[in-house]
Amino acid sequence: MSSFESLVREAMLSQLRRRDPSLGPADLDRPVADLDLDSLDLVELHQRLETELKVKGDLRETAGFAFLEDFSTYFTKLASRE
């Protein structure tokens, strides 16, 4: 796992635990719908990843992500281009 991937996973897990402290690394492979995340949760996750990685993502694109892995892949690619 690259350093960008690790950073993305840690930031995602930290943000998700704000909503539900019982979530762990295995939950990062689950669909967004299974975690009962609403649109505000996803915007906050997006913003957290932008801040942590110092990148600018497209909310219109990430709004359609069905899996948390989609966020990880998207933001890892953005960060690796910087």
C-alpha cells in the first residue's frame, strides 16, 4: 500500500468514526448505503480528504460513488498527481 493510500484510508476512517466510533478498517470496503451515510456525511468525507491531501476534488463526481473504495481510489489518484 502506498503512502497516499494509507493517508486516504486513515483520513476516511477518522471521518467515519466521528459518526460511528465502532467502525474499523474492514468497514472501508463496504458500500456507502450499508453504512447509512447521508449526503452531508459524504460531503464532509470529501472535504476531509481534500484537506488532508491538499487536493481539490469534484463533488459532482464523488456524489455518485457507491463504495467507500471509490473515494479511496479517486483521492489516491488525485494526491499522486500532485
